[in-house]
Amino acid sequence: MSFLRLLQRKPDGEIVFREPTGSNVPAYAILSHTWGKEEVIFQDIQAGAGMSKTMSKAGWGKIQFCANQAAADGLTYFWVDTCCIDKKNAVELGAAINSMFRWYQNAARCYVYLSDVSKPGSGADDPTAWEGAFRESRWFTRGWTIQELIAPRLVDFFSFEGEQLGSKLSLESKICEITGIANKALRGDALSNLSIRERRSWAERRSTTIEEDEVYCLIGIFDVSMVPIYGEGRDQAFRRLEDTIHTKYKGVDFEQFAVGLNLASFPEVVQFVAREKELSKMYELLQECSSRSSVVLYGLGGVGKTQLAITYARRHKEKYTAIFWLNANDEDSLKLSFQDVAQQVLRHHPSTSVLASVDRDKDFDQVVGGVKAWLEFPRNTKWLLIYDNFDNPKTPGNPDGSAVDIRQFLPRSDHGSIIITTRSSQVRQGERIHVQKLPDVREGLAIVSNMSGRKGIENDSNAIALVKELDGLPLALSTAGAYLEHVTTSFSDYLQLYKASWLKLQTTSPLLSSYEDRTLHTTWQITFDRIQQQNRSAAELLKLWAYFGRQELSFDLLRHANSANEWIRTLTEDELNFNEAMILLCSFGLVDPNPSSQQQVGSRGYSVHSCVHSWTVFVLNKEWDNSLARLALTCVALEVPDTHEEHWWLIQRRLLQHVTRQALFMEDGSELYSHQGKLAEAEAMFARALQGYEKILGPNHTSTLYTVCHVGNLYRLQHKLPRAEIMTRRALDGFQDTLGPKHRSTLLTVHNLGKLYSDQGKLAEAEQMYDWALQGYEDTLGLELVSSYPPALDTMFAFGDLFSQTDRKDMAKTMYKRALSGYTTIQVPSSKLCRKLEDRLQALQVASAQSIVGPNEFTEPGAAKSRSFRQKLGKLGRRLNVR
């Protein structure tokens, strides 16, 4: 620490100077204030003998306050700028200006004395009594107080009377609003992580008594040193400060290689939500290194890697002589990007010899070589290259002939900085940073709010539920926000649409930006195609995952899969094959090892992101695959343990979300269980599962209730209808109590109970159930959205059958047509249902045509005995009982 003169309060109350020697600096407090009339200066304290005159000055009260407060905090020494610097000594003043930030930074405590803020005795617990004056305080308008606020770790604010108002921490939100300074700066984060522009902006609305001090007060903020020259003027001082900053970061010869940032060459990105942890790590790896520094940002497609790279570049652009973005998707794209770089360099430096003689329109290899040669110049060391979308790296296990060997596109010199973004964890050309989902729900809410223009959603329970469902994936959150910007759909309705019609929602949402993979389904389809090339079993496993829950998929679960498919046999006959497939899926960021399963029994489980799981359901399984659904059900059912087995409750807990998943897509279960042919065994398995869930989770836990639904479906398939009714009624009562009468699980169970009543001939009760279910869906989703929600369409179908059975043909037609219209417009496995509906409508049309013969024809003996009429009537009856 440079020379620091302190004040010491002696036991008798006398205040004197103490000048520490060397590094022997005691703990001290420091005062921050605004100057007024009659300040106590260095010469006043130095005089010593005339202290009575000094103590009569108005400024003495602040010194006495600081001494008393320091003593109360156990500190003997303190520092006050008015009197601890000899301002008549130009050398000492210059040293103090360059050291001031560190002096405040190293203080044990900083006391901010606000002479224009009063805290009345009656307002001890009422901040409204002084908050207005606090916001308007002159202290927030002065240039020097910027560093006095930011540099110290502990800052306390006091009123004119010496009453404490709060600390920098407790008043943080107010201070951020007043000053525009980011909270991370107030909390002590490295200022070098912030852009030069942002730090400079802190002084834009502040002033100083001497104009040059508007610049000098920022010396510590930028961690540079410069000699103050009073009289040079504000503009000249700013030019010197900028030159000093640029030299610090870019070197002495930076102008010879400076190329302005060309934002037109960068991809457009959606609203960025700060990832300060990742940005700080990037800065540490890229800036604080004297040799070549490289960072690899890897993670799931749509997680925000490109956003992060571009945000880093824009934040720190003034610290580099040149920043270039290159599309590393394939070799042709890289070569075109190098051609663009060459043009940018020649635009700023036309005489660059290594590029001026290259035929940039014909020989792309020469262009690449010329750009690399320019980057390799020994004094050209402060450039940054961003290789974006390097998703298809040439590796020993990648058979794709179009895979990219990025090494031939990297400069060979040991200087400069490189950022690579990729979906593959196999890229090793730098220090790797795994870019994962946004961990804080508030960040997700910020993206949705910014993209949709809907403000004040921080406490909206439906918005929070939507953000949680999208699970911190920026591209999914941005897509949702873009859609919601243009419609009146509520957050709750969007969530229902998302779960029911994922692909349709993705394809109809507004486009977000100009970069290639701007939608979720195309983003992951490209990755899936590459996985399929490398390992077919891994690709098929991802497709199978749609029929399981998104977490806790393990080798132990799949080992029960007895299938004729070669790919499943490959995965299950050897755990090494299963691990190889999972490693590939993990390397592309689609799958993650599940840390929660490391301490559990059995093999380690894996999880897939919720949005990726939706993609596997609605895209990879756009056509429903009964064989895969049966395979998943077999795996789960055969893994359910007996209660006498060791750790049975842990195994059942791992199976919970798979049971929940299958309950959602097995509305009546007949397509799966009937093919199993082992209803009694399945009943016993689910009965054991139900017993375990009741014991672990309780009778009204949703997973328990889903299992109750399973058992009810099994009873129905075994034609044990009274027992099926008891179980379905129990599930309905549980869902209604736990989730409410209009939750989709409740309404789905209402529908199933209606079908049971219909099977038993209780048509009036069935009609009540269908009416409840359909009305619930319409109230929850609205008339327009209900037409694209499959469970609601199923209820319309069943309602149509009921109306047909009770001879209300017009109402039956209406329901059939509504259901058919919905099934034909959404991406669900609906072709079979559509054919059934078309048959029913045709049968009703035939019946209606026969009724034109006359009102008496149905009752006349001749008509009743008509052979053709009886055949048509019988055909109609059979069609009405198909389903």
C-alpha cells in the first residue's frame, strides 16, 4: 500500500496523525461524505497547538463522528480525506488520487455521513421518514463517492444526527435504483468483469467541483494509474484515461491491429439473462493469461451458449483489438467466415500484405491461411475468435465424412483468445465450461417477461408453473414468450397447450432470430441425426424414452426388455453397450447422469431435460408406437419388487415417475394390457406397487392415485366392473381433494368413470361424468383451445357414443364432428380414431337417410321386416359398440 496517513484517537480523546511505516498498517475506518464550508484540512491537524480553533470549524463534527463510530466498532484509527492529504503537495495529491480506491477497499469499515438526511428520533423504525431525503441526497450526485461506495466491503449510512440508516447490503435495492450501479459491483465482484462502457456510465450523471476530477475519480474504478494534470480540461483527461485503459488491455501497438466490432457478422440472439458465474469464469480464463487462452462452452442445444459467447464479446469488446465470429457448423461455413474476416481486416488495414494479394473470391484455402498469418503476427496478440456451432467435430468415433477438424482453422501462435461453442462434450480445444439450464426461476421469468412484454409476473403462480415446466432452457422460455406476445392466451392455457400439442406449438410460434437452429425441434433433430449415424441403439433408446418418465432411466430397468428388436437386445445383453449409448447421448448434451441416484441401489440412472423429453414424445414418436409402449410397461411392471426384497422401497421410489408417465398416456390401457395377456400378473404387480406407495407417500399422493387408476383399468379389462368402479371412484375422490375438480388428472379420471358407468349400462350416470369432464376442460382451456387437447377430444368421442346409444343423433353428430376436427389438426396418434369417427358419422348419416322414408316406416310391420333395413340397423349398432 502506498503512503497512507491516518488519524488516531488517543484514550484521552485527543486526535492526532499516525503515519504507518512500510506495510505495518493497522485496521482503520474511513469516512465518505460531501465537502461543505469550513472543512478541517491537513494544516489544521498538523498545527496541533491551535486545536480549539480547528474544533470550532463546522467540519470538525464529521471528524468527531468518525472517531466515535470507529471507537464503537473497536477501531482506534480512521481516515478522512479533508485532512489526511496535504493537498498543497502536488506529488502527495497525485499519489493519493491514484491510491484512493485501494485505501477505501482496504478499510475495515466505511461510514457514509449524509449531512442532508435527517432521521428524527420518532422515526427510528420508520424508514419512510427519511427515505425521500436519502434518495435525493447530494452524496449520490458527486463523482468521488462512486469509488467510496463500491470499494469498501462494509459500508454503513448515517444521518446528519449520526443515526444509522442501514448498510450497503440492507439498502442495496434502493442504492441500485438511485445510482444505476449493478448489485454485483456493490457486492464486491471483480470490476474487470464489467464492461468499460458500463463502468464509465456510473459517472455520467455525477459532477465534481473541478472538471478534471470527473475523470480522475474513475482511475480506481478502471484499476489504472495516471498523473493528474489540473488545467488540461475534462475532454483531454478523458482521452488520456481511454488511452491508458486501452494500453492496459490491448498493448502499446493496439492501433496497428484494431478492427471495429462488426455486429452484422454475429448471429442475432434473444433476450439475454445474465450468467454471471459463467461470464466471470470466462474472463478469468481468457483475460488473465499471458499466452493463448481458449474456452469451450458446451451443453444442450438451446441452452444459450451462443448468447453467452456474444454477451462476453460485447461486454469486453474494448479489451480486444479485434473480435471475429466464425460459423463452425461445417468446413464451407468456416471458410466463408474466414473470407468475411479478411474483408473486415482489409477494410481497416488495406495494406495488410498477407491478405492484399490473396484472391478472396476463388481460393478460400489461401484466405484461411492469410487470416491465420495476420493473427499470428507477434505483436497482434489481443484478438478474440468465436467458433460458434462446432457441433460435428472430427473424432475417432464419428463416421460422418462432413465432420470438421477445427485444428486446421486455428492460428498456430501462442497468443490471442478463442471461444468455441458446441453441443459435444468431446471437444477439448480449451478449458471447458458446461453451460447448463438456468438454475433460478427468476431468470426464467425475466426471459418470459421480456419476450412477451408481460410485466409484473414475478409472483404469478401460473407463470412460475410454466417456467418450471420449461426447466431453465432459454430457447424454450424465449419461444414461449414470443408466442405469448402475440396472443391473449394465459400462462395456464399455454402450459396446457404445451403438454398437449408440443410440436404444433413449436412450429406456429414466431421465429426468434436469424441463426440456423432457432426452433427446438430442428435444434435437436440435427443432433439426433448425428447420433443415429454413430450409434443406432442410442438413437432408438432416445425414442423409447418417450414412454418412460424423464428421470431415473437405468440399465436395471431396461434389462427386463424382452424384444425381437436387435437394437434393444444390443443394449440389454451387455451393460457396457448400454453405457456406450448413454455416453454418446450425454456427450451431445441431451442426457445427464442423475446425481441423486448415485447413493441408491442398482445401476446409476440418467435423466433427460423436460423440453427434450417433450420433443421425444411429440417429434420422435409423432406416430404412436404400441410396441415401444408395451416394452416400457413391461420394464416397469417387471421391476416392481416384492415388499420382502431388500431396499424395495428405494426401487419403488425410482419407479414412481415412470408409473406416473404411463398413467398419462394409458387412458384406458386396453391397447397395452390386452397384448400383454397377463392381466392377473400385472394386477399383482401393481397391487404391490400400490401398497408401497401408500406406505411411503400416503393414500392421497398423486403417484399413489395414478397407481390406483392403473389397478382400476386392470379390473375393467378383466370385466370386474364393480371393483373397477370402486378404484376409479377412489382415485377421483383423491384427485379432487388434492388437485381440485378441474385439474386435468381429475377430469381424466372423471372421463374414465363415465366409461365404466357406460359399460355397466348406467347411462344417466355416464352422461353426468362426461358433462363434468367436458365442461371442466372448456372452463380450464377455453372453447378454442379445448379443440386441440386430446383428453377433451376423447371425452367428445365418448359423449358422441352415449348420445348415439340414447337415440340423440344430432347431438351425437355434433360431438363426433368436434372430435374428428380436433384429431385431424393436432399431432397425436389419431389416424385410427379418425377412421372410427368417420365410420360412426357415416352410420348416423345412413340412419338419418332411412328416417326420410316416413314417420310410420319404423312402426309398420312391412318396414320392420325389411331385410335391407334390418341389416343397416344392425351394422349401425355394431359400429356404435366398437369402442
